[in-house]
Amino acid sequence: MSTVAAIILGWNPQRWNGWTPSYEALTPGVSPQRTLAGSWTVGRRVNIPVGADAWLLMQGRQRGLVGHGVVTRAPYPGPHDRDPESTTNYVDVAWDGLLPVAERIVPQVLKTEASGVAWDYVFSSGTGVPTAAEAQVHQLWQRHALD
């Protein structure tokens, strides 16, 4: 199993919305100068290094790319959020950009401008971004999120 340089972390607000304060209240204060530390489940994945890009993909009814961060701690085991008897792996992330939900990068744009990623087939956290598509995703983020 090869190590990845970028991962997609899935967030479905209908299943988990434990941002404190609310996600929308957090977004204006997050920037490369003011990162937000957090942990995120990556299932059974273990090949995610510190320094990997972490892209936050909102799932469910309002699907779209809403965040970027950097992995600050490689995968480690912890209790599963929906079944404390089970374990899953987590990574720590320093979020440096979170878009308001209304400003998310929608699937049509993702598929057009970052076509190297199979956006319609990302169903879980920790999915690797193909090496050939990493630059596409960064450029997309620069154009849409940082303008």
C-alpha cells in the first residue's frame, strides 16, 4: 500500500455535525494564519503521512468541497464515533480554509475543473487523491476559495 500526499475527508452533516461552535460560525475565523485543529476519522487507512493535504468534502444533500487543511498527526486508533465498542483510525488536521456551505465548490465544478478525481465515488474519509490530480485540486481551491 503506497503513501498518499493528499486525502479527501468526508463530512455528512446529517450524520455528524459536532463542530463547536457551529460550522458556519467557525468558517470566517479559519485561515492559513489562524488554523483550526481537529481530528477526523479515516476508517482503516494507515498510509497517510504528516503534511498530507486534507480536503473536506461535504456529503449528503449539499455535496461539495468546503475545506482544506494539512494532516498534523498520522493515523492512530480511537473509539468509533457511532460504536464506542469498535475502533477506527483518525488523523489530526490543521484546517486552514473552510468555506460557508453556500459557497461550497459544487460537484459539477469539481468534475469539470478537477476531473482527475472520481468525485462521485468518494463515499468515505481517507480516500487518496490521485497524484496526477493533486495540482488540479489545488488550482481549483485557489480559484474558488481564495479569490
